[in-house]
Amino acid sequence: MPEPLCVAIDTSGAAPETDRPAPEKAISGDPEFTTWNVEERDGLYCGVWQATPGKWKISYDEWEFCHILQGVSVIAEDGGNVRTVRAGDSFVLRPGFEGTWEVIETTRKEYVIRL
């Protein structure tokens, strides 16, 4: 039987990967990341990511679409643009974005990354 072409974003079949921000990027707290990659092919990645409270520096070389499933985070772009995101919010981080991500309440998001 051929591989299905319509695939649910379901974390039950994906092995979770855990990580933390690199020490030079950490600003406050001790955030832990858990990622469930559901699809990885041809420079495209999608799945679910979760982070516990804390703040760290971020820098994007890739394009990422995010949809917040739960929690509250503050994303601050260097130069002043600050956005608070919570369950139901969707946004795009474009290549070249630099700033900080602060998790106020454990945040879970669905993501699609294009390299």
C-alpha cells in the first residue's frame, strides 16, 4: 500500500526530542523544549513544539509558520516590535528575524518550517 498523502499532525507516532537553549542564548529561567517532528522532507519540517517558562535569544535563517495551541509567550523583535501570543494565534517568523522568545505560561505550538 502506498504512503498516505494526507497525514494528521499527531504526536502519538513521533518520538519526542528534548532540548534547552544554548547557554549563550539563555536570558532567564530554565526553559525546556520538547519537539515532536511529524514530517521532515525536502527542506520542510512540521510538528508540535512545547516550551516551559523562561526567556532566550532567537535568530531565524528559516521561514516558520506557528499556530499556538496553548499557553502564553512574548516574542520581541530587536528594534521594538513586541507580540504576545496565546492559544488560537497564528503568525510567521521570517528569515532574518532576531529577538527574544519569553514563555510566560508553558506554550505549545504547531509549526511548519521551510529552509
